Amino acid sequence: MKVLLVTPVPPQIDGGGAIPVLLYAELLGLSRLHEVTLVTAVGDEPGQAEAVERLRGEVEVHAADRRRPPPGRRRRRRQLRLAAKWVRGPWPWRTVWYADPGIQAVLDRLAAERDFDVVAVEDSAMSVFRYPAGAPVVFTHHEVLRPRPFALPPGSPSAWPGWAFGELDWRRWAGFQRQAWNRFDLVQVFSRRDAETLVELAPEVAPRVRVDPFGLVPPPAADPGREVAGTVLFVGNFAHSPNRDAAHWLASEIMPAVRMNSPGARLRIVGTEPTPDIRALAGPDVELIADAPDVLPHLEEAAVVLAPVRTGGGMRMKVLQAMAAGKAVVTTSRGREGYDCFGEEPPLAIADDGGEIASATAALLADDERRRVLGAQARAFAQRHCGPDAWAQRLTDVYEEAIGSRAGGVRG
């Protein structure tokens, strides 16, 4: 089939954060089965322009340019345009930032030139565009956000403007999400929790919601000879508040309990955009590595990977990357979400209490054979269910359902 794939950032196998990585697996898998046309945008993030050029050798790519102009009049005009868009409209700032008008121009041109069998729209920022009228549109929402109470203002008055902006911006998400979900033929989410939250917030969308866990290109199996005894790894993007919460929980409560049974245990935190409070966690038993160009060397050196997430939705790329590399992973019930949809238990050590997480971690650190067996099982599970081909087949099933529903005059 002819698939129009629309993404907020270019797919990158080595991209920073989860989204470029999962988008690359999606594109790779779909391109093996279908004729894919990719529409995306190049921003200022490292490697995006180069990624687009590499992709041109694999699929048809159309990329808008949302990079900031050099300092001067053009940059100031762009800043004013973005600010005005946020002030006058209902979009959250993330959507204002990523939904570049150049993407709509590309979509309009492609719609005038040819027909597509299905349009696949990735992430909430891409939900705002007009899409070709003749094709069903499947929207994938990467993380459903639940309303929350107002956060208390920070103690320093200098931080109040940023706090006020963040709180006002957060209030936009409830209406914005619901409006997006109602626009599309089918809506995909990565976990059952997100599906349940979506239906609770927008009951009318329930018949059109599908759960479809994401995938990645499996990395090479970690070399056991490179493992550093006692190293416990946590990976995260610290612009995401659930990762900040997990890092603090790890450093303040879980790791001290781990060291009671494993005195040589040492925590390594690897992540992008560490905030000052995350940087302050570094110390004699906590190593912080900010904005590492490649996570895989740190995965190889880890004896155990921890993902003690207790807030947030979606699905955890940090868990899948570690599983796919063949590492033993200790996580929570929330960190397991998305890996429990395949009719078999994911090979993970699961615990939700800080003491239980510490006990499970210490037990794995003390048992080389058990650790390596669990890692091997995890890698096999990830290859079986979360590789590009397996994911592309699930996506194809959803696309065919959308095409059939549209042809039959039924929505959802």
C-alpha cells in the first residue's frame, strides 16, 4: 500500500531520546512492506539534517525546515510568530514549536499530486494539520496526559514566570488532546494504561482506540566481557518529569538499600537535558553522564539496568533498549506497560516498593548466571515482538482496518 508517514522529527537510529529511535524502526519496517513517503521537519537538534540526507537513499523524503535563523531580524520575527501563535490559540507550546507551517505546505502539495492508501500521523504535534481527504488517517498518540492539580509556585520569585507559563500551558492539554483524538479514523496508543486513560477522558473515541506497542532496531547483543561489576544503570531524558522522579528515588532510597547487600554497587545515570537537581545527585556512589552520544557502551558496562518509573504514561524506551541489548532489567509495573500485550510475560524483574526493587537488584548483582539468563530471555522477547518487522505487521493490520472501515462507510 502507499503510506504517507508524518513525523515531528526525522527518524534516527542513533537519535537523542526515544522518539527518533522508534520512528526509525517504524519507517524501516514499513518500507519493507509498503511504498512509504515520509514528511518530517529538520530542527536544530544535532544530526537531524544528516539523518534526512541518509534517509533519502532509503525512502522518498520531504522535509520542512524549522531551524532557527541566525541572530538578527529573521530570528526575532520567528520568535514573535511563535509567541503570538501560543497567545492567540489553544495549542500547547510543544505543538507550537514542532508544527511548522512548512509541513502543511508539503502536505498540500503531495495531496494535489497523488493519492495515498493511508496516512500515518505520529505524535500530538502533528495532529493539527490538514490531511488528504481521500485516505483514512491513523493517529498515534505517544503519551496520553491526564489532568493534574496546579503545582505550587517555586520559592524563588525569579522562577515564577516560567512556573506560570508551564501551568497555563498544561491546562491546554486536556482540550487539545480530545480535539485531536476526534479528528482521526483510528487512534493508536502504546499501552493499555494510555488506552484506558484516553477512553476515560474521551468516551466517544473508545471504538476507535487501538493498543500497539512500539519497536526498535535491536542493537548488537551486549558483550558480557565488558560488564563492570556492581554497575547499576539508569537512562532517561530529564526534560520528562517521570524520569527526574525516578532518578531521585533511585539515588535517595533505592541505591542505599542496594548497597546494604551489595557494598560495591554504584549508580550510573545517563541522560539528556539533566536539570540542576539531577546534576546535584552526582557523588561518590552516583556517576552522572550528561548527553552521551551513544547509550550502548553504558548498557554493555551495566550489570543491571533499573527503570523505577512510578509516574507518567506511554511506554519506556529505556526498558526496551536494555532488553534488546540482552541486559537484566528491574522495573515497576508501570515500566512494564506496553510489554504485556503479547500473550506472554515479559522477562523483567518487577517490583513497585523501593525496598523490593533494591532486593531484586541486589539479588541479580549477586547471581551472574541468573542475570545473564534473564538478559538472554529479554533479548529474545524484544526481537520476537518489538523488532521493525513485527511492529510493521501490527501497523499494517491497523492500516488495513482503517482502509476497510473507510471503504465500508464506517468510522471506527
